[in-house]
Amino acid sequence: MRNTFFSFSVFFAFVAVSASACSSEHGAGEACEHIGAGSGECKSGLVCAVAASNTPGLACMPVCLHDTDCLGDQECNGVEGTNVKACRFKH
């Protein structure tokens, strides 16, 4: 009985950790897969976008309305196929 309880506890812990790892959202600057995706793929306030016009990779970038919403090395530009703007690195 004791071994069964221990085995069940280990299994439950593994499932709980696996589920939380699969549902985690990416942070700012972390790679993402679907342009325009926000909730579910990127953390709140971020959207999946091309990080810089001269690089092909996608990353979760901060949503913005104006250049002043972005860091000094970034500018606010539209995200392809959406009505959302994101901070992207300048060339």
C-alpha cells in the first residue's frame, strides 16, 4: 500500500509539473511561433511579432500605441495581419 501511495504521488507531481510547463506563456523577447498571437503564446501586454525589420525571427514584443511607449532602441510599428502595434528594434 505504501509503495502504491508513493508511486501515485510521484506520478501526480510529474503530471502537475508537465501541465504547467506546457501552458506557460513566453516573456518579452522570447521566441514565439504565430505572428499576431498574444494571449496563450505571449504574456499579457505582449504580442508575437518580427522583433526587427532586418531579422526573420519572431519574438514576444510589448504592445504599444506610440514610439514613446517603447525603449530607446525600439520603435512602435504595426504587426503584420493585425490591427495591433508592437515595439520593434530599430535597424
